[in-house]
Amino acid sequence: MAEAIGADFPDTWVQGDITLPLSYSFGEVGAKGTDGVTATVPLAVLNRLQPHGFDWLVPGMREDLVTELIRSLPKPIRRHLVPAPERAKVVAATLHDDDPNSGEAFLEAVADELVALPGVPDDLPLYGPEFDTAKLPAHLRMHFRVVDDRGREIGSGDDLEQLKGRLKKRVDASVSSQGDGLARKDLDGFPDQGVPAVHESTVGGLKVTGYPALLARRGADGQLQRVDLAVLATADEQALSHREGVIALIDREIGTDLSGVLNALPNPTKLAVSGSDYASTAALLADASRAATVHLVGRRRSAPAPSTTRCWRRSGPSTTRSPPRR
């Protein structure tokens, strides 16, 4: 009996190499709406957690979840699925041992099983989006409780992505602090060892993954102040920031003397340049220099930006001066 209860209401939730403790509260919904199951998430791994899978809840709650999902359907569909509790019991039993991390959305899995039930029309237009999840009671949603490294709650909610957004600054600071040994400020060239794809550390027994990138620090006027090496919270931020950081670093290092370029221009060209929409000729030349660097780094944003001096030398033409190693 105890084993069956443990399988239906597990103590932990596993996603990849992350294991989160689960807690249960029934009949105490109160003002906080924490009735049901709550996953406690350490702040340091919030950025690595994905929403998929949590929509399945735990096996012991799926029968009630399927029942309420059926009741949320439009009447023309719902009338083929009565009585809802009996239909839900069969579907929940079928899905009991399915892995939430398999990638299939729970709504789609339920829709498939419902349409496959005896007596249900094969052409019933039920695919998943027809369920109105806004009608689900609070206890049939996974709750999230985010805690800092001291175990203090710093945020909670039912929407993981919204929670990430609300706590983004704290997540960024937490992940960045784990990379203090790697981070550097005011680089004058690529780091000697390059920029690693990931930076991993351990906090409270959990793996914390950060994403190192070169960051272009600019002033209010948009002018480059310095280029730093920092550890970011997501791979998407890394891809965007690192590319811009590389462009700024290389443009600064290989940028020619703009005043010398201007002086070397033929007079007719100087005259033509002076009539541009730019605030000054120097601004035009600076933009042209950056455009050339962007071309050398790679036109496609999806193309990986260089992470080492060697990569840069291989990606640029032989006539281009490579930035010095620090």
C-alpha cells in the first residue's frame, strides 16, 4: 500500500539531472492557492527548468485532472464523453505510468486516449487545444516555490515562465556569481583560453549551468566603453550577447585610424561623404568599420561567433590583423 501511494504521490520530481522536492497540501487552499502539489525550485537552477512535463502533475492526481479537463470542453464535444469520471478513470489508468518528460503534452495525450475510447466517434474534433485549462481548479495545477541558497522563499506561482521572468534579475545574479572565477572586465582581446560554451558549478548538490559570453558595455550615447567576459543565465542570451561582444571587440582592435582614412580619401569622395545623413563623417566611417566587422564575423545571426583568437584568425581573411591575445 505504501509503495503504491509513493508511486502515485512521489516525494520528488525529476527533470534531466535536476531533482526537485515535492510537497502536498489538500483542503488548505486558503488565500495563497497552494492546495495540491508544489515543487520547490532552488533559484540557481530555475533557468534550466523547462515547463514541459509539469502539466502531467503526479499519477495520483491525473484522474481528477482528466475529469475536469473533460468538463472544460465545449458541449458539442463533451456530450460524447459522459460520464466524465468514468471516462477519466480509464484514461488516467492508461497514462498512469507514462513519463512526463517524454515530450508529449498532457492535453494531446489525453485527447488521443479519449478519442480512442469505445463509443467515441473517430472523427471527434479533439486534439488538445479544445480543453479550457483556465477552468481548472487551483489544486490541479503544479505550483512552484523558488528558494534562495538559504532556503528562503523568494517567489511562487503556477506559471513557470512568468516566474522566470519575475525573478530574472535574481537568476542572472545567482548564475553569474557562480562564474566569478571566469568573469573578467575590460578585455583588450580574446581570453587566452577562449570563451567556453558552458560553465558548470554545483550548489547544494545541484548542477548550475551558466553560459559565458563577451558583453559589449556601452554608454548612454551608444559608444563602446569596454568588453567584459560574463556568465549568463540562458543559451539564447549567450548567443545574442556574445556575437555583439565579439563584433565590438574585433571592431575596436582591428579598426583602422578613422582620421587617417578620412585624410586619405580623394577630395570628391570627402565631399560626397560630408553630405551623408550621418551626424559626422567620423560617425559614417565608424559605422562602415562596424559593418565590415559584422561581415567578417558572419552575416547570419545563427552562425556561431568566434570564441578564441584562433577561431577568429581562421574565420577572417589573411589580410586582416588579428586582435592581440591578452
